[in-house]
Amino acid sequence: MKTLSSNYLYFEFWILFFFIFFTGAAIAGQEIVAVQSSRIKPYEQALKGFKSICPGKIKRIVVSELGGKDLIEKISMIRPEMIIAIGRDALLSVKGIKNIPIVYLMVLNPRTILSGERNITGVSLNIPPEKQLLSLSLALPEMKTMGLLYDPERTGHMVKRAQDAAGRLGLRLIARQIHRPGEVPGALMGMKEKIDVFWMLPDITVVTPETVEFLFLFSMEHRIPVIAFSEKYVETGALMSIGIDAFDVGIQAGEMARKILSGRDVNNVQQVDAR
């Protein structure tokens, strides 16, 4: 029995080895077009992360360098098995393509861009609000009440999740809707004696150069710290930020791409949030 068991395990090992080897080889032979918004460092890191886990033949097209050339025509000439869209502009540029699987990454609030396309999935750049609130409650144990502003068309779904998570953590979350940047100063002033911390969301209706300047003046004058979504705002005046690892986002997208290139339907590979 011992000999039979050993032989069986040996046989299973080689079956697994050949499956992994030939699956990897098949993926490596498939063509992927990487449409990248620009050559900024986070996008470059994300692409490196993708390449580390998905060994396809990758041809890169940088949207900001096209110079008026037709992106869709270039992709049609390559005839790839998959497109990856790195950044918001890249996703906007390719979302009209219906006959090729598309995996996006490094995109904030992808729901504001997409409208039920069946060939598109990817990694949202939004960190789950549950994780953010847990991190904030550990970093700032005295915090009881947080304020935030949001455009329901852009980050309404995120705020709903944040409200549910805040309740479970024993935090009070005061969320005010706005629909244009001009409403930000008044909404902020209405919170000045009600909140311990202001939570800045990645919402382009709320966050503009003018509103950010007002926000940090408000923060200093009323001694209300700001928690931001990017470390660049820490340099401007935020107390802290919660960000993502671009290389790891690339790995997440690569894991999704491998599943699709191995035969899984795009509809069965659900969008995920950044880890």
C-alpha cells in the first residue's frame, strides 16, 4: 500500500506540473496590448507588476504619446487576445471595444466610466472603505466623528459602504452630498463644530485645486485634521494618507488576466478593489 500511495502521489505531481507548465506556455504565447494613459511612475510600476505574473507578449501604447493617431485602428492591426487599460484615460479610450477582453487597473471610481460592458473587468483603485476606517480607528483612537463630502453620482456607492462600516466600528460619519465644487466651502463650514477629522475621498467633484486650498485653510483654522487618499496631500497639509501599492495592483490585474487567457469568461472574473 505504501508503494502504491507513493506512486499515486508521484503521478499527481507530474500531472500538476505539466498542467501548470503548458498553461503558462499557452498564456506566454498570447498577445496583449497594454494601453497606458501616460508614463507616470505609478503606471510604470503597475505594468511591471502585471508582467511579473502574466507572461504574455505585451505591446504597449501610451495614450498621451499618440499624437492624433487612431488608437482603435492600432489595436485592430495587432489583433490581441486581451487589452489591459492602465489609468482612467486609457479605459475611456478602449471601453467602446466589444470583441476583446479588457482588464483595467489604476482607475479611480471605474463605475463612473463603465455602463455594464460584458467584456470588461479589472482592479478598482479605491481601497475598500471598511479597511480604511479600520486603519484610521487604529491610528486615531480618540476619533469619534468623521466628516466627508461626496458627489452621489461619483462616490455614492463608496459612502454607503463607509456608513455601514462606521456603524460597526462605533464611529459617527457625517456625510454631506454636493453636486458641484462651488458647494464645498459652505458644506465644510457647516461641519466645523461637529467633526473630529475630515476624510477626503477621491471624488473629482469635491477635490479640485480651489477646493483643496480651502480645505487645508479650513483644517488649520479650526484644527480639524484631514485624512487624504494620496501622499501628495500630506505634503500640502493632510495629517496622513491611505494609499495603494501600484506594483501589487499590477499583480492583481495579472492574476485576473491569467484566468481569462486560460479560458474563463470575463463575466466570471469579477472586479476587485485594490488590496
